Amino acid sequence: MYNKIIESTKYIRSKINRAPKIAIISGSGLGDLVNEVRDVESISYKDIPNFPISTVKGHEGKLVFGKINDIEVLLMQGRFHYYEGYTMKEVTYPIYVMKKLGIEKIIVTNACGGINKSFEPGTLMLINDFINLFGDNPLIGINDDRLGPRFPDMSEPYKLELIEKAKEVGDKLGIKYAEGVYAGFMGPYYETAAEIVMIGRHGADAVGMSTVPETIVANYLGMDVLGIACITNMATGIQKVKHSHDRVVETARKVSSNLCRWVSEIIKEI
């Protein structure tokens, strides 16, 4: 895997001569963040050696390099999910490549379901911790010490300093936000009502099908993570209508302007 990471990194560097320190991963319907990027250069996932290809509606499938508020960034426009049939190593492969490209901080966004009944569709939630319900882990297997430690610490998976900075920026911009625990669920079906009751009792405020694997690997690699979840629907048993991915994407796009403003200003401050 280490050699594959090096091969991918060399290819990207042969095409784009930039050195961002901050990366952004955009979730379903949240790809409008790319509209905030100036001086853009991009590479399709399909052209990068060893890279998976995104198959989900609302995920464009490009690495975008450019500037937000005159700060160099790398934006992953579309992510990979375990339910697409990829292994956990494949799902998180881009994070390893980002590390080799010099990325130090990652802002992860997602569209997810609300369990906390004080939420409503359109709520933006700062993630302060996660629960791994995937039944798998991207770090399983022989450890390569060139990448990270065998037993990485997860006491601060989302950097407290970045959370506090995001709160300051949100308050300054007048953006309403919540804070809570995100549970990562395998998918691809929307959880049953009984599962939501269980997940809520475990302490989760929101549930989705991404983010946790990337967070684990980023911490393993020594990168700082900020997570922002967009509550696009209330979870099964809480909302009264049936779930629809089209509705998820539509809701995410409605609130993406606030998310874009927030993330743009956060980048300037961190």
C-alpha cells in the first residue's frame, strides 16, 4: 500500500505544482464548496493511479486544487463509502495520499440523519466525537510504521482547537449551529426505527454512512480534523415521511450557502 500511495502522489505532483496544507471533503449535495475556490486546477479520480471512483449521486469525483480567501486548499469533491463495495483501506486511501501531499488539517462535511430531537432538516452540527458502527476499521491488518502507530489515540478525534475556532467564526457570521456525536453506520439502507432507538441510546446525535473511516485514518496519520454534519433529514421513526436520497441532496444544497460561508471563513482563521 505504501508504494501505491507514493505512485498516486507522484502522479498528482506531476500534474499540479501546489502545496496546500488544508483539505476539505464534501458530502452529498455539498459540492457547492468548490464554487468558493479560485485559481482552480483539478484531476479526475479516474485518472489518478490506484484511486477508487465515486459512484454516488451528488459526488462529482474530482480532486480540486485552488485558493479560498487566498489560502491554498485541496478539495475532495465526492468521497467513497464502504457500502459501495470498497474495502475500508480503499475508502480511506485518499487520506493517505493527502498526507503525502503535505496536508495537515482536514475539514470533513457530510449529509446525515438527525437523532437529537432538537435538530431539524437544515441544522449544521459540529461533530465533537464519533461512534463506529461499521463493524470494520480501516486500520485492521499489518501496521506500516512509516504511516502511523499500531495503536493510535482517539481521545480527540475532532481537534478541540478547531471546534472552538469554528464556533467563534459561526457566531461572528450569525450562522446557527449545533454540536454533537456522529455515528457511522454501514448502509446503504436507511436505518430502521429500532436501530435508531439503539444508536440514540448509545449517545449519538446524528447518523450517517461516512466520515468515521476518514477521521480514524487522519488521526492515525497525525492530521487535525474538523467535522461539520448537515442534518438533511430526521432519522427513521422520528420523521414521518419515507427517506429519499434526492431529498437529502436537495436539503443539503439549500443550506450549502451557509456551510460555504462558514468553511471559507474557518479556513482563513486556522
